[in-house]
Amino acid sequence: MSLKAQIDAYNVQKEAKLPADVLALMNTTNAELIAQHIKDNALQVGQKVTNFSLANHQENTVELATLLKQGPVIISFYRGGWCPYCNLELKALNDYLPQFKAQNAQLIAISPQLPDETLSTAQKNDLEFDVLSDVSNKIAKQFGLLFTLDERIQALYTEFGIDFEHYYGDKSFQLPLPATYVINQQGVITYAFVTEDYTLRAEPFDVLNALKSESK
């Protein structure tokens, strides 16, 4: 099943479970965020990525430059382990891991979660790739992905029991846009999926095709 099909199935469940006014608020604020065109300022295909290093879910330092010595790198930016869309995406990417490795590519995921929460996300989803902790969104900002949650959604998520200080160590309510990149060994972006719509995610099959195209 494609990731889109899984997301569509989840959306049906969500619409059946949540009150109409809550769904309307989610849809309204999502449309308003899309209208801001934040993604226009994000890194795009053809641009070079500045080297960075972050701690993974096992508290080991992972450096982009070191990974690129071995082959292309896939980077998935996600909001957090509390986000059902993020968990669907991470699991779908994990399912494609053998095929990514067959293209000599490595996969990493990045979120602003604290290390303990990053570990929890990796364990909960049985992830077999590095999940990195970008506390304070330094790398997300470097990629041009940073935005602040609408105050109405902040309040709604709080009602849902999502404690941002617990997950992120602060209450800035700043998150990265959902984004997936493929970076070649020269550090140049060859594939970019960036969206303000949190319900949309890159299809792993498209990421795989981007890797195959690069290797030709």
C-alpha cells in the first residue's frame, strides 16, 4: 500500500472521530499556513547543503559529510512522535530501507524533539535508521523549513494532551515543515519534497526513483 493510501485511510478515521468544529479549525489553519508560501524559502533542487552534525537516538554524533562519503543521503524532516502523519511516513520509509541501501543510500530523519523523545519515536516505530535530535530547530532553520504553529492549533493540541515542553524542551511551538530531500555525494540536493500541508508526505517510491535516476 502506498503512503498516500495509508494517509487517506487515516484521514477517514480522523474525520469520523473528531467533531466537525475541530476538523474545520484544522482545515482553516492548514489552508492559512499553505497561503504563506513558507516552502518558497526552503532549500531546493540544485542547492548545496551546509554540513551539519546532530546526535542520533542512541546519543551518537552523526555528521552529514561523513555519511556522504559512503553515498547519497536521504533526509526526512518530521514534526514529532505525537504526529500520526509523521509516524506513517517514518514507517513507510523504513519499509523501503533495503531498496534505499541497494542504491548505496543512507536514510536519516530529523526532528526538534529532545533525545529521549527521539529514542521513543525510533523504538515505537521499530526504525532501523538514524533518527536525529535537532533541538531548537537549528538545522530546520538552515534548510528554511521553520514555522510557528498557529495559536489556535497550539491551544487545540494542548487540549489533546500534546505537551510541547515535554517533547521539545520549550514552548516556542516552532516546527519544521514536512520535507524530504535526497543529497548527492557532492552535497547537492537532487530531490526535494517540501510542503506546508502536514497531511501530505513524500512517497518513498518517488524517493527511490530519484536515487535511481541519480545513479544512471
